[in-house]
Amino acid sequence: MTAELESLYDPAWAESWDAVGLVCGDPGQIVRRVLFAVDPVSAVVDEAIEWGADLIVAHHPLYLRGTTSVAANTVKGRVIHRLIKNDIALYTAHTNADVADPGVSDALAWAVGLVGPLRPLQPRPDDTRRGLGRIGELPERMPLREFADLAAKGLPATAGPLRVAGDPDRMVRTIAVCGGAGDSLLDVARAARVDVYLTADLRHHPAGEFMEAAALNNGPALIDAAHWATEWPWLADAANRLASRLGMKGTTVETRVSDKVTDAWTAVASSPVRLDSLP
């Protein structure tokens, strides 16, 4: 099973700081049910146990930095203990899935309505078909507000709405996307001269400076979505590709995409008082 996953998402493609591959479990274990999830957290483990999964394929690593303990009185240690007690393996495909062809950002692009061939926003020097982010086209030009609505409908719901920076009436068609935290690619998106850059975890100062520059040179608008929501569309694509690859070899596995919303933010609050109404 791990060999099939690594044929899709080669661990060699991962960033040097990343932690991908088999986290726990016996490589020789028979796998009949595979649960795909963004985060290897307790709610996902609950779902895996209830469904009878043999393997969880998670996008985010459980341990990204070194640890000296997997004691059950720690949050992550308890996850490991529960997985082992229930014979559930855990496998991570993170930045190697981000840069795959297709990978996380391809699924995001399709989810928000992009069509036609996609190309990496930041291609890898050794293989320009792979890389971070994707650039694609909408079927037709539309106002930014309409594309934002289209994107919101294509992504899974989270507590917060999509945040938009730019003239809502601006006509857009060429779109760049990056699943997960994508503010490191703001300058790349500007240089690509796209109409919109959609990603997650945009911070105040980089986004504000980006939009100040955009006002001077007709640069891209920004759409900021929930981190979890931008990566969740990849799960179904990865599940389908794994099942198809195994099926061609005569092996049948049952796959399932977790619908547990594991985004960190669970509610929003708004003030009924407008700032311009204050004395």
C-alpha cells in the first residue's frame, strides 16, 4: 500500500523540513479500508475506529518536529496509542502531494471552477509539470464578486466566509490558487499577472502591502479561504487515484473521505455596531 501511495506522491518531492511517509503501523499489514483526512486529529481517529479503517492517509503530519515522547497523556501521543491499539496505520502525504501532478492545488482549482489545462504557479526546476500552486482559467470572464461566490460554493463550508480584497466589480478570468498557506507565493502570483490569487492564511501586512502595490500596477485581487477548506478537495482525488491504481493490479480497497471539519476556527462573532456610527 505504501508503495502505491509513494508512486503517486514520491517522498523525494517533499521539502527538506517536512515529515512524510508511514508514521505508525506495520508495512506488511493487510489494508482493506482507507480513510483520507486533512488532519490526523482525535475526531478523525474516532471516525476511523467507528468505520473500521485499516489506514488513515492524512495530508498534515502528526509530528512535524522531533519528539522524545509518545506518552498517552500528550495529545499526539494519545493519537498514536489509539491508532496502534486499533490496528490502524497512519500515512502522511504533505508537501510531496502539494507539488504532485496532479496534487493538492489541482483539486482546489477544479473545486473553484477553473477549467482547461492547469500549470504550476511555481514550477519545480527539475520537472516543470510539478510545483506549488496552479494557474488556470474560468470558462468566461466574470466579476470578482461572482467568482468569489463560485469559489465559496465549490469549497466545503467552515465557520468563516471567504475574505476578498479588490474591486468586487473587476472582471476576472485567469486565476492562481495554492492549497494551504500561500502567502510565500504572493510575489510569484504578482509576477504571473493573474487576475486573482486564491489561497489560505493570508496575513495582514503582506496582504495589505500586496494590495497597495496592486492598486498601482493593476495587480491581482486576493481571496483568502480557510486552510482546511483549500486542502480538503484533494482527498477525494487522492482516494480515487489510489483505488484506481490498485484496481488495475487486481486489488480492491474501500476508500472514504472524512467529512470532519477540522479547521481550527469553529465560530464567528460580529459586532452590531458600525465604527462610523460611534461618537
